[in-house]
Amino acid sequence: MWYNEFIGGKRCPIVDTWWQTETGGILITPLPGATPTKPGSATLPFFGIVPEIVDDYGRPVPRNSGGKLVIRQPWPGMLRGLWGDPQRYQQVYWGEVEASYFTGDGSRQDKDGYFWIVGRIDDVLNVAGHRIGTAEVESALVSHQKVAEAAVVGRPDAMKGQALVAFVTVKTGVHADGALREELRQHVAKEIGPVAKPDDIRFAEALPKTRSGKIMRRLLKQIASGTEIKGDTTTLEDLGVLARLTQVEE
């Protein structure tokens, strides 16, 4: 909405697309100026693309129900294999759902058939029997006027299975305290529902990012779980961010 107003002068259509490197091109997209758009939705499939949202058994799910995004038919530009490892190609992309390309993304369709991508399947958490996309919780948090940036990850929980932990950077001049923490939890409950309220909100000056600007959620998951930081950190832009985050009090 900001881009449309201030950059496009309320004249330029904003096109939110869905695609992957493996698909060789855009698969779900509005046609600029022709498809009515909804902020946050990639809208409808491109010509000849047959996407569907299915459950863990490969069965289509009802509208407004979350599930796995698959492509039911071949299309021009699709990935044909992995160099030197055809078995892995079959297993990763075609072994999850029978006779369908498995995208690895979670999605839902609204009443108008518009597709809403909610993030990677491994970023969809099972919280007390409810499937919650971390991307949805992040969107709810950053919609609050005092929040500049947010990242949500899961940690093991004996009661719920998984608990939601949010790392939040507030805007300049905003005082981050217990009152704001509870205010943000209630804001998420209002936007999504009570089950999506983060169990823990940690305020941070900055989030760990790669030099290209991607948040390194793998590191945040380890911090949230209280485990030792493992894995490659050479792409981290600022190692000091990691050190400060490990000292954040719960």
C-alpha cells in the first residue's frame, strides 16, 4: 500500500507474484491492471498452471483451509532434474504428493480462489493442535504501529508441542517494556486469533541477517530453544547482533 501510494502515485498496479527458481518462471500472479488485487495475495494462477492446496495425504482441502501447495500438471520452464542426482530430484519434488510437483510452501485459498502463500512448510508450526504459519504472525506483528521488524520461530514445548517465540525490533523512540510485550500479544490475538499469541516476545536492536538482507531464522531457532549456536555463520552481516541476542532476557 505504501509503495502504491508514494512510489506509484496511486497509479501503478502492484504485482505480488509467486514462483521459485525451480519453476523457471512466475506461476501465480495478477495480470497488471486486469486482475483485481488483494494486498498480500499472489491472486490467481498464470495461464496453464494448475495449483492446488492439499493435506498431508494429498487430498484437496476446502477454501480458507491451510495446506501444502502443489502443482498438478507440467508447465514450460519447469525443473527437469538435479545434475548428478536424479534420485534426489524425484524424492524431494515428486515423492511427497503422488503425481504432483511439491513446492514445499504452505498456502490457502480464500472464497474468491485467491492464493495466499503463508511460508515454507517447515515454517508452519503445530501449536496445540493448530497449524500456524510464522509468516502470518510476523505480518500481524509488523502491522502494529510501534514495530519496525519481526521474526517468529518455534521452540519445543511440553504442553503445546511447539511454542511461538517472536524477536521484535521496535521503531526509533519506542520504549520496549513488559507493557508493550503484552500489547503486541493482544494485537496478534486480535489479528489472527488467541492461539497465535506468541508465548515469548524478545526485543532486539537488530536481527541476524545475511549480507543480502535475509533474516537467518536458523540461528533464531537455536537461540529460542536455548541450544548452542551451530552451523555456518560466515554469511552473517554483523556477528555482534548474534552476541547481543544470546544475552536477551526471556
